[in-house]
Amino acid sequence: MIAFGAHPDDIEIGMGGTVAKLAGMGYDVRLVIATLPNFVKTDTKEERKQESIMSAKVMGCKTPEFLDLSPEEIVFNRKFVTQISKIIQELNPEAIFTQWIGDTHQDHQSLTRAVVAAARDYNDVFMYETTIPGGISEHAFRPQLYVDVTDTLEIKKNALDCFDSQKIRCGPLWIDSLVGRCSYRGYQMNAKYAEAFEVIKVSKW
């Protein structure tokens, strides 16, 4: 399985509990991160990379693949789609996860457009929820697939806790807000905690 994120912490925000659950079930979940931001006042590129490596280990995954693209390279074009396509073809995953296309962050949108285009011949493609802290959107996330992450919520929290830079940048309620969303999604599916996904394509039976 592959989970794509534009930045370090995107995957953990949207589906950290699901990644940990799948890894615990024996799946080889590969993490691919498109760019390494550099906010000079709060964090550096190398710091973000190390945070992501620690977080992946917490979730039970191998070191992420860092594409280390510049912001100018994260655009929906043939070059970016080809780059993503090569990764997908090499790993031939059972399922592909990427960010919600309705997110207001342009990097998130561009990555997902590229992933959806590159995965057009694959089954089981899903978008995870990343609107915290991705901004307010005029579109509504449509939860169609729910994953019970009650047993892996603490792992998700510990994975997020690896990102000291983001705890500073996003404030003290950052992790609490994400736990709250898991509680809300859990309530919707009659579980204590859950993560939700929009379905691009699913093949069953």
C-alpha cells in the first residue's frame, strides 16, 4: 500500500491511525512525501525530515520516500504525473491513499490530481481528510469509508507528537483537535475513534 502526502505530517493528520492499523495487520505501507517545507522561524528542512522518519517508525513503517521537490515543481503536469506513476508502478500497491482534493492548500490539490491521474488503472484509491490545518474550503468532505482506529489512536497521537515544529507552528490544540475529529468520525460509525476517507475507486466482490 502507498500513502502520499505533500508534506511531512500530512499523512499522520489524515490517516495516522489507519496506517498504524494496516501496518499492525502485516501490510507493507509505504509513505511518499513530495516536499520538505522550510519555515525558517520554526523549522528546517532537515528537522522536518527527521520528524517524519521518527513518526513513520512509530506507525510501524519504513523510512518515507522523500521526493524533495521544490514548491514550483508540485504542479499538476505531465512531469509530475510521470514521477508519481513510476513510484506506483514500481510498488504495484494493493491500495493507494492520497489527500483530499478539496483541501485549500495548493500543494495538497496538485499532489492528489497527479496521484489520481497516475493511478487511473489501479483499484482501491482513497482520499484522506486533511482540512486541519489545511484551511476552510467551499467544498465539503464526503466521508464514504470509515476505519475504526480506536486501538491505534495512541499511536496516531504519538506519531503526531514527533512533529515538534508543527506543535509550535500550529499551537497547543493541534493534536487535541485531530483527536476530536477522530472522535466525531467514530461517533458516525458507532466506534470510539475513526478516520474517514472519500472513495475515488473501490473494487470489491
